[in-house]
Amino acid sequence: MMINPNDDSAHYLISTVSKRSGVKSDLVRAWERRYQAVTPARTAGGHRVYTAADIARLKLLNQATNNGHSISQIARLSLEELRLLVNGTGGEGEAQPEPPPVNANDRLYLAKEYRDKCYTAVLAFDATALEVHFEHAIVELGTEAFIEHLLTPLLTKIGDRWRTGELRPVHEHLASAIIRSLTYILRNNNPVSVHAPRMVVTTPLGQLHELGALLAAIIAELKGWQVTYLGANLPAEEIAAAVRFTQARAVTLSISFESDDLVIPKEIRRLKILLGAQTALIVGGRAAAHYKAVLDEVGVLNIQSYGHFRTILDDLAAQDGLAS
């Protein structure tokens, strides 16, 4: 819809809408594209513009999703229905009831179904289908279950099939690119407390694959940590500098691939010295077990599973009196 030049009602660019509603710009676009939660007009130059009613709607949607409602169930509700839902007085209007919570067994089964669909899409090199399956799975499973029960096993399977020759490296790159494009949906949309513990997340020198680090950053955010994500392939000195700049309580490293050189052991030892005793060093990833000797030697916190990682985060926060 184009703007009527004779319409003098206020219109706002997405940056203003994001600030006023509390919903990140990328998430506004995702809700708009995927669920038609709002329908912005466009300027003659093609820029999206939103009304005050759109901002009010997004505020209510943000509150409702933060309270546990699924965006797919509430995106098309009226403003009044959203107000009733947020205020806890819903149920009298036409608002769609929330489905019963998915139990653990059903969630595992659902994750496996999506895993099979996603792998079929990867095998067919169908980026559109893969993105749609990912988006649906995030909504139905929730972020943490999506990462733990769908995404991680899927990436492991893709990596295994790449090594056996069933898939090519380009299949893994396709999946990785789509996952990165969906990061804005996965990441925590709630504002982080200024008193939240801080963390730096990256991969050590020579480790070019960053998805493990990215997923660790998302999980830490969901646990209430203030995360500075630095991407991949950083030397110990630069990681330590980032810790000084951010006053981070912890560093999390992801090691995805093993090598026979001495770079990783050297970098781990160097980083632990630079961090000192006050900053925890946490290490995980598919290839972390290959470096167990040096990890044990320097006394890092070695992630055994996602549940273990969350426990580590809770323990560190509790030590500082900042438990979530």
C-alpha cells in the first residue's frame, strides 16, 4: 500500500518503530513477512512506514510473546483482543486459545520430523524449503529445543554425510547461511539487565566455523547474560582485549574441527594466562574432546552438553549474586 499524500496521519520508519515497540527491526520484518502481524505502507521511494497503531500492536505482541504465547497463534488478533490477552482477561472475545504445552516426548518426536524434512531440503539444495522448515520449527519447538534437538543433530548429520561423500561442502554452506539469516529470530528479544553478567563468545585462532559459537551466544543470552559475539578465528590477545573492554565474567570458545598442529593448545594456554583467575574460560564444540589434555591442564570449564552449559552459566551467575 502506498501512502496517500493527503493523509496527514503520522508515519514512522522502522528504526523508530523498533525503539518505541521494543521489537528489534529484523523481528518486525519477520513477523510482518511470516505472520502478517502488521501491514506497513510504503513511501514513493519504497521505504516501509508504520502508524502509531502498528507500534501499539507490536508492543502488545512483544508483551504477549514474552509471556509465552506463540506469535503464530496471536499475530492476527485485533488490538482489543491483544490487550485482553496481555492483561490476563482474555477468553471472552474471539482470541484463539493457546494450544496445550508440548511435552518432552512430543517435542523430541516433532524435532525428529523437522530434522528429516530439513535434511531432505538440504539434499535437494532447496534453500526456500529449508528456511520455511526452520521458521516453523522455531515457532513450534521454541529456541532452545530447536537448537538442541533439531539444529545440532542436523548439522552433525550434514557434516558426517559430507565426509562420506553423500553431500558436498556447498550443502553445509547452504544450511549455515540460512541459519545465520535466522539469527534475529533465535536471539533473545528481551532487554538485558545492565547488571547481567557479561560474556565474550568466539572461536580460537584457526577455527573458521562459527555456528557453534553463535549458538552458544544465543543460549547464553536466553539465560540472561549480556553477550558480545565476535565471530570466528581470533588470537588469544584479541579475545583478552575484548574481555578488558567489556569487563566480561567469562569467555566461551567453540572448537568445531580438530587439527594436528599445536595452534589450539598454544592459544588455549596463552588465553588462560591472559584472562587470569577472575574470568572463566568455557570451551565446547564438536572437536573439543580432541583437545581434552590441554583443557584439563589449564582448568577450563569443558561443556559436555547444552544442559551442562546452562548449569555452568547459572553457577557463574550465582557466584556473582546475579543468578537468573
